[in-house]
Amino acid sequence: MSNTNLTIDSDSALVLFEWLAGRFHDRTETPEDFTPEDIALSGLLAGLEAVLVEPFLPDYAERVEAARKRLVDAYLQ
């Protein structure tokens, strides 16, 4: 399998990480039950986890909320 590079802004990366982490955090299925889409999203989550430092900071929740707001504000302009 070949690799594809993707560049996204830091706010999008943080919001996607939060959404994906929530999606996979409480799953009760085993990996064998994952759909191909689940596997792709899990890989994206792992990639984001490898590059983001924000999830380990004490003000993580506030950073996510600020990133969400900036994304919405930019989209509405």
C-alpha cells in the first residue's frame, strides 16, 4: 500500500482528532468487526495522535472549543 500525504490546518486537525477519538473510544466491537471505513478512520486518528501535542495539555477541552469556533467563523465568512 502506498502513502498519501495530506495537509490540513491545525484547527481542523484538532477537531477531527477529538471527533475520531470519541468515535473509537467507547467501541465494544473487536477490530475484526470494523468496516473498511472504520479502519481508514482509525488510521487517520493514529496519524493525528502522532503529531498533535494539544491532547496532552491541561487546557485541551478549551483548545478544542476554540478551534471549533474558529472553523465555524471562517466557514461563515
